[in-house]
Amino acid sequence: MLQPGVTIMKLNRVFGAGILVAVAAFAQADTLKFKGLDANKSQNVTIKYDGASLTVGAGLARLSLNGGPDHFGLCVDLDHWNTNGLTYDVNVKPIAQQGPNATRAAYLLNTFSSTVTSKAQGAALQLAVWDVIYDNGDGFSKGRFRTSSVSTDALLTANTYLQQSVSQTSAAAVWYEAKNHGKYNKSNQDFMAAAVPEPASMIALGAGLLALARRRRRA
């Protein structure tokens, strides 16, 4: 039987090693995978951004962080593009760090994303978020961001979303900030999502440390 001091010393080493492993895991870059827009909750729209006419997909995006479960997000970056299956490193930041327009956009995401049941509604929610992010939610006919060719249903719903979000904010979201934008500085969009799923690896690590500690105590 080990002396108490030796047992405690070994247990401390176990926890110390576990903490180092955990810190190393968190220090690694978070990886975001863009799995494409949900086909039933998105549609193509034509917009004008900084004077340029762009036809883009607008709606709820399927994302996965660090190989975790799929979750919905919305694009907050019109300066870059994504292709289905694209994976890249991101900084995961609290939405409040991005300013009042971001927290208003988070209110839109948290309030309406779960109610989206059509392509027009998905596009409307994305349009409203873009207008809030780029133009303070001033509507779709002026500013840096404007609509050009959008279905009537989507535009009406987008205006409703904007009106209902006035003076509203939410901090219950995160901002996925791309660490770089690819070789030509054109890819790897920033996204906003309601939550960060807990990586399975960290859960397994915590469970393993607890089990090991129990075994040491019994020694």
C-alpha cells in the first residue's frame, strides 16, 4: 500500500497532466466546416453590395464546428465566398464583441431561425441580417446593401423581420471569424451561430480524468 503523500503526489501529477492536455486542446484552432445552405430554407437572390450586383444564395447554412453536430448559422460576410464542404480555421468570439449591429442580428437569428419553414423565409432572414450588419437595418433600397431581384414573399418577410428587431438585442450567439481568407483573400466567410456545440473529445477527456482520479483514490 502506498503512503498517503505518494498517492497525493501521483494524483496531483495526473490532474496536472490532464490540465495540460485540456489547455493544449483548447489552444488548437477551431475548425469550421460549411456544409452548404439548407435547400428547403434558402433561395437565390440578386443584391447590390457596395455598388456591385451579385446573385447569391441566401438562407440558413449548415455548419459543423470541430467535427461536432450540424447546426444552423447565417452569413455575416459579403466580401468572401464559400463552397460546399469547405473547411477552415476560425476564431470563435462572443457576439457582443462585434458591436450592437451584431447583437441585433443575433436577436434575428435566435428569434426567427426556428420558425423558418420555407425558402422565402430563410432568404428573408439572411437578407435582414445582412442589412443590419452592413446598414444598421435601414431597409433594402439604400446604403451599402440593397436588394435588386428578390421574391415578393422574401422581401415582405425580410421587412417584417427588420421592423420586429428594432431596439432588440441578444448575446446568446457566437461569431465565427475566419483566421484567413484563402490564397486570393476571397474565400472562408465569417458566420454567426446560436451556440457552440461541445466537442466530443473534450467531454471524453473530462470523463477519463474523473475515472482515473477515482481509481487513484482507491489505491
